[in-house]
Amino acid sequence: IWSAVPAGPPDPILGVTEAFKADKDPRKINLGVGAYRDENGKPYVLNAVKQAEEILVKQNPDKEYLPITGLPEFTQAAAKLAYGSDSVPLNESRIAVTQSISGTGALRIGGAFLGRFYPHTRTIYLPVPSWGNHTPIFRDSGLEVKGYRYFDKKTVGLDFQGMKEDIKNMPEKSIVLLHACAHNPTGVDPTPEQWKELSDIIKEKSLFPFFDMAYQGFASGSTSHDAFAVRHFVSEGHQIALSQSFAKNMGLYGERVGAFSMITADPEERARVDSQLKIVIRPMYSNPPLHGARIASTILRNDELYGLWESEVAHMANRIIQMRDRLHENLVDLKTPGEWSHITKQIGMFSFTGLTQPQTKTLAEKAHIYMTADGRISMAGLNQHNIDYFSESVSKAVKG
Ligand code: PMP
């Protein structure tokens, strides 16, 4: 039956992990996958998560199905975390929110809802480049995917002029996807002033902003600081859509905890949107998983655990910032040709190093260092034990 099914290409990021696993050299480093690693290169389960799980075990809760839109305590707490406790639409019960299968699922629900109900267009514009899964998610949701300029290869920074020009040239009421903070894969974000300008342009053109917030807290160490763009757009009256993931900021990767929300005009409209979100979700997976949402809601609703979590998010973000400083310092000390200040200017989990494809190949073959072919590295894979070896290897690869 399946003789005509062609073999698909391997996933570009998970393929890096495969190559890493097959390498037997003790110095090997995997900078492909975007998952936090501690000072010893090990996966990190947050203490806030462990303590929340202990509380949950004592509560001995049942395993009944959740409602289609998930655990209400969780979705309300997630919306509060994103929009802020003083958010006007939140306090006016105008935010439709549903639990989702992490950020990917939230984007997919949003794509499907927009594909079915957004009255003006089927086109969504993504930054170039964007997270590799954005295009297939929205395409498979029935939308047409186009791009807007974002990254400037020459400065290894934001192409703000190009971005503004492309946004101004979009047809009115187009859907535009924005990374709320810690842009993946570049690590390059607009400044608060630039966000304000973008909000004005997006308003003038009546575009529909869809925020993907997969790293709240992970960029700066502060969840409210990282929510600046989302909260600014909302305060300016944009009726945004928002995808949230708790994979990175709570280290709940495999638990698949996320939320999708949309701002509506009033509670009556919210109720109609809610009813249709259920109709979108029900045939996809019926209802979401329990455990991760319980963990996240326990943390978000308990002052002590919330405080502990905030300090752990800050710790993870700061360790990454320290690694950026060390890497930059090392590359300069080693007299590595080129300009490396982008390493410390970029934020979040990733850095777009500017390394070329042949250089990344050399690093894999000669130094056992694995990253995606576009030169993106997961900063979290670096630590005090491997940072010097990594810096020296990069320096050698660049010198050729
Ligand atoms: N959006 C972006 C920009 C991401 O980087 C990621 C994770 N790599 C996601 C969404 C979704 O991840 P998850 O489904 O694990 O929450």
C-alpha cells in the first residue's frame, strides 16, 4: 500500500542530536536542541516543580478527563502571567483562553481557529528566519505562509528598517506572527522603543498580531520584563492572539504545558469564541493532559512556590548570560577574526553565531561540536567545563 510514500528528510534539529549521540569522543558538545542544561551539562528539573509534585502527590487527585479547554485554574493563572494581573481585558473577562499541548499545540489551535474564522485573509507573515516548525504548523492549519524581513546578516542584528518596510507593505488586516521575546533562532529582539513603533504601524495597517511567547522569563530573567511587547500591544488596544509555552520557563518540556488565548471585544463575544475553540480542539485531541497543567497551576497560584520559580527562572537566564560574556571574552582574547559583540547583545536560549555552514561542518568533524547548519547554538549547552574548549574550537574554525 505504501510503496509510493517517499522518504521524508530528517528533522534538522533532532538530526543534530542523532549525530551527537553517535559520536564517542568525550569532548563532544550538543548545541542543537533548545533545552536548558545545568552547570554540568545535565537536564534540570526545577525545585519549584519538584515541590509542586510533592504537594500534588499528597493531594492524591483523580485522573478524570479535563474539560476540552483544560484546567480552569491553570488557564486563568497562565493568562495572568502573560497579560499581567492589572490587564484590562483580563479583568473584564474578555480573554478567551484554552490549555494547549505546549506552545506547538497553542500555535496549531490558533492557526486552525484563524483559518476557520478570521474574516479577512488566510495569509500569515512570519519573520525571516523563524522557528523551523512555524511554517509547517500554519501551512497544515490551512493558512498561506509568507515572510517579512527580520534578521540582518551583516550586523548579525535586527533589520529594523527592512522589518518596518515589509510590515507597511503587507495588505491591510494581514496576520503577522511576532516572537514576544528571545527570538528563535536568532536571539535578536526589538527594543521597547522599537516595539512601540511596531505597535503603531501594525495599528495603522489594522494587522492582526499573533504573538508566540515560548520563552517568558528566559530572556531577561524576569517574566514581566519579557512580557513587555505583549502587554504594550494590549494596552494600545490590539486584539492579539497569544501562544504560551511552559516548556522552557518551567522546564516542563515533555509534560506539554501551554495555553492559547485571544482578546475579544466583550464577555458575550468571548463566550462565542470559547465555544468555537472547543469545536476546533475536540476532534484534534479531545482534551489536554492533566499532570503538567496541575504542576504549573500549583506553582503559579502558591506565593512561596511562585517566588522560588521566579528565582530559578532568573538563575537559568543569568547562567546563559554569563556564558555569553565568557564566550565573547574568549573569542576576543583568542583574536578570532570578525566582530563578536552580537554574542552578548542577543538574548534568550539561542545565539546566531554567524558561523558559516562549512565552519559548522568542520566543528562537527574535527571538534565533535554539534549545532544546526545555520550556525545557531543553544547557549544552555555551554558551561564552565566546555566553554574554553568550545571557544578555542570556534576560533580555530574561523581562522580556517
Ligand atoms: N515557539 C518557539 C519560537 C519555540 O522556540 C518553541 C520551542 N522550540 C515553541 C514555540 C514550542 O515549543 P513547545 O511545543 O515545546 O512548547
